[in-house]
Amino acid sequence: MASDIDEIDRRLLAELQRDGTLSVDQLSERVALSRNACWRRVKRLEEDGVITGRVALVDADKLGLGLSVFILIRTSNHDPDWLQKFRAAVTGFAEITGVYRMSGDLDYVLRARVADVKAYDRLYQRLIAKVALSDVSASFVMEEIKETTIVPVELR
């Protein structure tokens, strides 16, 4: 699939990642394509699953969710039933915005957005009530230096 993505597609993807509200006319002007050719390429990228959605990014602080938390999990249980229960638990919490199975010392890293430490504790209590975990620790983000949703499509 990556070999099917040419330079024009990469420019289209870069522009759409910067501003998903661009009209086809605006987008075609920015990448120097005709309107129809631009529309066909965007539709193909959507159909091929390269473009998976379009969203509005919001300011978590303005929504009262100013604390980012990384939840570090180790477990001694790796059987399929436990994994199914774990997946159901973590995907069921709106506060958990990312879940990653890791190599190395940690089994899972979760990213969450909450109002404060008390809200994190409530999330933690609800999580451990749903699934058995061997070791859970949390790191609270003191400063977000870089946070982006942009995939570096223009890098080679």
C-alpha cells in the first residue's frame, strides 16, 4: 500500500492533516491539481483506508480535562479470557484515549485524560474492579511539549 502513495497523495494527506475542513477547491489549489483529480484521489485514499476519518481536535483544558495520565500496567495473566476482559474494560472507558501493548518490561501503557488526580483515582478504582492487574502505576504529565495527530507523510 505505501508504494501506491505517490508524492501528490502525500501532499494531499499533509494538507488534510493540517486542516480537515478544506474544501476540494481549496485542497486542489494547495496541491496544484484539478478539482476532479483531487476529489478522485481523496476518495481513493478514503476507500483504501489511508484516510480513516476526519475529526475536530478540541482543547482538553477548556473541557475541564486538563490532566494527562500515562498508566503503566504489568500483568502476570496473558491468557485469551483475561485479554478479552482487559480489552472490554479499557475500551469501555471514555477517559482512556490510547491503549498500547508493549514489548519490554511493561505489558500495557494506557493514556488517559481526566480532570485531576481524584478523577484519575476514580478511573483507577473502576478499572481494577473490572479486570485483575498485577502492577499498576501512573505518571502524570507536568507539561505537554509536543502533542500531534499528524503522521509525517512527507518524510522519506
